[in-house]
Amino acid sequence: MLELSKASKLICDAFKERDQRKMRRANDTIMTLSASRFSKEMYELAVYSYVLSKVLSKPRFMSKKYSATHKEIQAILNSMVRDAKKRDKKAFRVAVKGLRTSIQTLESRDSRYIKTMIEKGRLKTAATLYAQGLSLSTASKLTGVESQEIMDYAGKTRMFDRVTGGKSLASRIDYARKMLLGGV
Amino acid sequence: MKENYVLCDASSLISLTGACLDSVIDFFHDKFRVKFVVPQSVEYEAVARPLSLKTKIYCFSALRIQNLINKRAIEVVPESKDEKTKELMKQGNHIYHAAGKSLKLIQKGETEMLILSRELNIPSLLMDERTTRFLIESPITLKKHLEDEFHTHIMVNKKSLMSFSNRVKGMNVIRSTELVYTAYEEGFFSKFGSKESEAAEAALYRLKYAGCAVSFNELKEYSKMMK
């Protein structure tokens, strides 16, 4: 819960300062922690730090007409920090649900895409876990995002160019020929 | 002609259908009597589950795979015993450690394939997913990658690594790109006439964008081989 408390504080502070870059940095930190020390709560923080960075980056969501929702979100983030410090997982999860509702309310007033910000956040987080080194099934199971979606997303990134290894292409093709045509 | 068996995971079927190249399975099955085999868990992941979801986005791909199963171009086999799968999964998930905690990288689905490969004596695996492939072929490369990603030293449990490596020894992985390239060499794209190699090259790029773990450098190598 200590890490949860630190992670919650990063998000809370970034939102208080309306600092999108700070929120992205918070997301980076939380993503690194999520893969190596996965918990449902940490995963939710990874998703919502990403989502809130999107909210902060879009002028239409930061306009005065949404100030009541902004206050609501801030109050929820403050309570998440308190709950994490008190190691109250149940209260923390309730707060996360409240955060989801607030963001859904915000987006529903100006919805432009089929996929909601939260769904995109879940997908991005799942794909990042896969890119970091978890298997496709692990990333899918931990996040609830379908393997097909993760592969579709990952295929449009450079994750497979960042690390190379294993057999050479020539030896792989050679084996493929033997396996498919000649019998192994 | 000898029948050749290939054990497929869900990721390869997903990228092949995503790239509309599932007919390459028919091609090898009909022309070269290759038997593509999947465990029940892969059938669930690639067919049953997408068809059961509210969103229709992956239904068509699932139906195409189901069609291949119905035509017996892909054969579904029962799962291996749970204890063996759990044991290998435990070994695989105890290889790498960060800050004193083991990194749980693999799930039942991937592990089941590896167990079945041994049980059915099918050393050839068709797999587009990256992590399991690295665990089989290059576990130290995976270690270095994890260190880069987590910015921390990764400890390797040598006992778990050796045990896991012994269990996967002799397994050979190819990706859907190797499958399609070999199909190209055997005339799969001949219907495109003078644009045959262009079509094959485009198909390989399409597989990458569909999620096959192949790099742009490798795609350039493929292109050179086609010229």
C-alpha cells in the first residue's frame, strides 16, 4: 500500500497543479511499478493517470463549465491518497469507482469516439505491460483487455523494433521450409 | 508425402485473420498436408470468447478461424493435465526477479502449448507472441529487455531457468511471417501475376501491423530475399 500511496499522491499533485506533463511522468512511474509489482489497484492508477493526462491535455475538458467535476475529481484523488496511507483497500476501490463515474460524466457531455478515454487507457496500459515483457495472455488477463485488441494496438507501435533477439531470420525461414515442406 | 504437424497459439491465428491471410493455412493443409493443431484454450481465446462478446469487432476473425476448424484445416486437441501446466508455469514465472519479487510473465495458455508440444511430440510452434518465444530461444535477451524497461537489475533464478529450458529444449518457433514467406516461395501469391513479390511484401507488412512480433529490419531482409 506504500507504493499505492506514493502513486496516488503523484496523480493527486499533478491534477491539483493541472500539469499534464507531470501527470504523464506519474503514469510512467506507475507503469514501471505495475509490471514488476502488479496489483489491481496499481493497474487502476496506471489507467487513470493516463486518462487524466488526456483530460488535462484537452481544452474542452478543462473549461470552466466543468469546474464542478474538476473539484469532484480532486476530492476523490485526495481521498485515494488518504485511503492508501491508511491501507484501506476497500475505501480505495470505492474511490476509484467514483473517479470512473466522474470521468465518464465529463466525457459523456462531449463524446467524440466510440472508444471512451477509460477504454483507451485500459488498452494503452495493457499494451505497455506487453511491451515491457509480460506475455500477451498475461497482459490480457491482468487488465481484462482482449488479446486481439492488444495485438492490434501493439502492431502499430515500435515495440517489436526496440528489442531483437532469438534466432536469425535466415535460420527461422530455413526451419519453416523444412517444417512445412520437407518434414522435421 | 509426410504429414507435418504445427502447434499454433492464439496470437498467430489472430494476426493471420487480422491480416486476412488465414487462407495460407488452407494452402499448406491442402497442398502440403500440414496439420495445424491448437489446444482447446486457443480455440476458446480465438473463437468462442470473441463470439460471446457484446462488441462485434473481432467476430469475423473468430468465424474465419472457426471455419478452418470446421474444415479440419485446424485440429483442436484436448488440454494437457492441469498439474503439468501449473508446474511449468511456476518454473517460468520464477526465472526473473526484480527487487526480490518474481516476475510473473506467462499464463496458462502459453504454458499449455509448451506442455502439449512435449506430449504430442510436435516440436514446431507457430507463435507471433514475443515473450514466450524469447523464453524458449533467448531468455537472456528477455532479461536485458526487462532491465531496460524496469530500470532495475533483474536476477535470474538459474535453477528455474535450467529446468524451464530443459522442458522446452528442441522446440522451434516460427511466426506467421515465416509461414507467409514460405507460402510465397511455393506460389501462394502467384494469382497477383507480375505483382507477386509486391503482394507478398505487402502481406508481411500487414502481419506486422496486425501484431506479429517482427521488426522493420527483418521485413527489409524479407524484401531483399524476394528480389
